Amino acid sequence: MRNNKIILGNYKVILSNYKVILSDYHVILTKYNVILSVAKNLLFIFFLILSFATTSHAERIKDIASWSGIRENQLVGYGLVVGLNGTGDKDGTYLYQPIANMLSRMGITVNVKDLKGKVKNVAAVMVTAKLPTNVKPGTKIDVQVSSIGDAKSLQGGTLLLTPLTGPDGEVYALAQGPISIGGFIAAGRAAQAIKNHQNVGSIPEGAIVEKAVPVNLNAKSELQLLLQFPDITTAKNIAEKINEIYKAGIAKALDPTTISINIPSTYRGNVLDFMAEVEKIEVSTDLPARVVINERTGTVVIGSHVKISPAALAHGGLTITIKETPEVIQPPPLSPRGSVTETVPRTELKVEEKQASLVEVQGSTVGELVRALNTLGVTPKDLISILQALKTSGALKADLVIM
């Protein structure tokens, strides 16, 4: 009996050891799966990076160029906005005569002098729109309405029928409808609240096209592509790619902007299909290194091709704070008659100069430049000054465009 208990105890020990071994095995297996998963992910990332490194960036011709002769046309007209809640023009210089003319066409005779000071709900506006090529009569287009007088707001107003003319003086569309400004104005005697700009609004599909600008593409034997950003290399790449696809020398780069294309004989009379095929072609683009700076907003855009020659940068700032604190001085007790309380200005002047640090920038790309400038703790405004100084020194290898 005692031997059986010993055997049973040994069996339990063996079983316990087996469970420990089995548990260790599961741990090892789990670690192996994790390592295998990580290895697979690393391998995927490696091939992903390799694919990006070995392929050049390509763009559709449709996204970087447009066809010559196919463009929007600008329309403009003078109109009246009515129904304003007392926020119309106060000065009737641009208002009274047009109102009198409009009423006269409706058979109502009004003297211009009788309108002065009595028209508060009307504003004089300019109406603008863009007319796409080959838009058919009856098509609706969006219009924008802008006040040209001293109206406070166009909120709640309605544009009366306004002819929209092109540069040739011909009427191409008629605009009319309620104006949307996407905001509001609420005012009292002592305060007011304003949201968004109140003197410009829009009328979605507010104009009806009356006359089209026709372009007969099928009558053409030659087309021209115009690059949005002129570049010799990109123009050459487009011409070569088109010639490669159509196996003929039909395309030629005339200048950094223009690519001339002779329409193949198989597409004569069906030019739209040819144009659609050309727009889908992907080509390698090459833009110059450029840094664009907007000093008004502090915006800086740095292109990917921008490089910096070896240079040392130091940037420090001088901050001067002037604080005016008026101090009231009361006359002391038993002062002579006529003594008055006086307000004496107290000026606090504080000057702080940040310690400038020197950072060496080796020949670098834009990413390395940004990291180096971040170590200096520069703001966008500071970055503008630094980039201008680098350009002056010749270290910035890019065009500097200041807006």
C-alpha cells in the first residue's frame, strides 16, 4: 500500500514536470511565431522600400497638362440685390440710376432724386461666372456675387435678372436667384456678431447658359498640350512617351510649356477618343527645386529636391517688452488748496536676448534641414529669415519664391 502511494506521488511529479515542459514548449512556440511574424513584416517592408526606391514617380498627363483652346471663359455682369434687411447701400452712387432704369423698362417712371435716402434694402453688385467650353444652352452654372458699394451685408438678398457678358460684349448667360453667404450678421446698439465675409456670396447653379462657345475638335489635325508648370525635361518625357506608345513620331516638345501632337489618321473624325487615351498616359515628371514662402501667413513649402550645401547656422532673438502702468497719486494730507489727484505713467522696459546656438548643417536634403532647424527651435517666421540668408550665401540650392 505504501509503495503504491510512493509510485502515485512519483507519477504526479512526473506529470507536473511534463506540464512544465509542455508549457515551456508553448512559450517557445509562441516566441517563434512572433519572431516569424516580425521577420515576415520586415521582409515585406524591405521589398516595399525597394519597390519605391527602384520605381520613379509618374503622373497622368491629365493631371499636369491641359489642351490648348479648351478652357473656361470668364463672364461678368452688373446687377442689383434686393430684399436686404436694411443692410443695403447707403451711398446711392452705383444704385439710384440702375434702379430707375430697371423700373423704366417695366413701365414705371421714377425720378432719380426721389430715390435718394429711400432705398435701404438694395445693393449694387458685380456678378461673375466661369463658362466651360462646349457647354450647351440651358446648362446651369454657378455664379459669385460681390458688393461694389457700402452695403453691410448681402444676407437674405436675391439677385435680380443679370446678363453676363464675355470679353467680346456678347451675353452668354443670365443670372438670378437667392444669395448664400454661409454666415450671418447680428447687431444691436452697442455690439454686433459677424460670421464669415458678408459682402460676397454665391448662387449655386444661379445662371442659365444662353449661348455656347463651340470648339470643333474633329476638324483639327494637330493638338497642343500645355504644361501647368513649364519644364524642359517633363515636356521631353511626354513627347517621348507618346511616340513610344503610338510607335510614330507624332509628338514633339516645342518649348518648356508646349507639346505639339499630330493626330494619327486612324483617329481623324474621332479626336475625343485620342485625347482621352493621351490623358491617361503616365509620364515621369521633373520639377525644379523650389522653396515657396508666404510672408503674410508665415507659410513655408519646401520641395523634395531642395538641398543645402555645408553651412553653419546660428539664430538668436532679441525681445523688447514695453509695459505702461498708469499710477494714481493722491495729494498728501494738509495739502494746499487746489491740489488735485494726478495720474502718472509708469513705464516698465524689459529686454531679453536669447542665446544663439550654432548648428552645422552638412550637405543635406530637406528632411535633414528640417531636423537641424528644429534643434534651433525656430518658428515659421524665423525659418523665412534663415532660408533667405541661406539663399543669399549660396548654400540653398533652390529657387526662392516669396509671395
